[in-house]
Amino acid sequence: MKRLIVLVMAAGALACSNPQEEAELLIDAMVESAEAGGEALADTSGWQSKLNTLQSAANSADQDSLWARYQMVSADVQASVPGGALYAIRTYFQVADSLPNRQEGALALFSAAVTFEEKLSDRGRAIQVLTMLVDRYPGTQMAQTALAYRDVLVFENDESLLDKIHEWQTQESPQTP
């Protein structure tokens, strides 16, 4: 009986707590798990609970940056669940479309491109999203990163185009007969 009372009180405390505090505790736990050597999102047990916590925090956030943070982590959780990649991409695009002139929008597009490539093996769509990022955010650091990643995808190699050009330039010129 005493145990039941403690459980009820704990459930009541959780229900009354701030959704943003719960989300921050969840994010901290995910980071600690990753730092302990495990993949933060490899364990898909309880994903629906994590998703609900993050969505609740996003809905209660009064700042765009907090809303974007919770949405982005929510999308990361969705991407980690088998079959959840398209839901994650949809969430990333919601962030990008809602915050078109902010760095969170650029990060969301980059994350969508990575999800297309890594989770769906859809290199063509990943390249399209990276091109969209470069067009929306020209001259930014994120655009430069997107260009480098796009080069890797286009040339199907782990080296960027600039590395290839540099290597070519440093090779000895062929001797003329």
C-alpha cells in the first residue's frame, strides 16, 4: 500500500511539472547515454513517451529557439525509430518553414538531408535539400557545410571536391616529349 501511494505521488508530481523541464531532463539523459558509450537514440524503447514529452514541451515553448530545439530533438527521436524517417523529415521541414531566416531553419534542412541519405538511402533527395539550404542561406557557414556534404554525395566519396582539386594540383605535371 505504501508503495502504491509513492507511485501515485510520483505520477502526480510528473503530471504537474513543467513540460519544458521534463524535456530538458530527457535531453540530458539522452546526452549522458551517448557520452557513456551508447548511441543516444539507439534504444528505441519508450520512443512514444519521449516524443510526447518533447512535443508537449514544444507546444508550451514561448520562444522560437526553444520550440525549434524540442522539435529538432523530437525529429531525431523519430528518425531513430524504424519506419520513422519520413516523420522526422516532415518535422525538420516544419522547423525550416517556420523559421526561414534563422539558423535553426538551416540546421533543420541539413538534418533532413542527412536523414534522406542515411535512413532512406535517397541520395537524390538529400542533394535537393542541400541545394535548397544553399539557396535559402547563401554565404553562411551552414551553406558551406551543405556544399561540402553535397560534393561528397555527388562524387560518392568521402573527400570533398576541393580536396580532389588540391590533390590533382599537387601531383607532378607529366613531362612533355
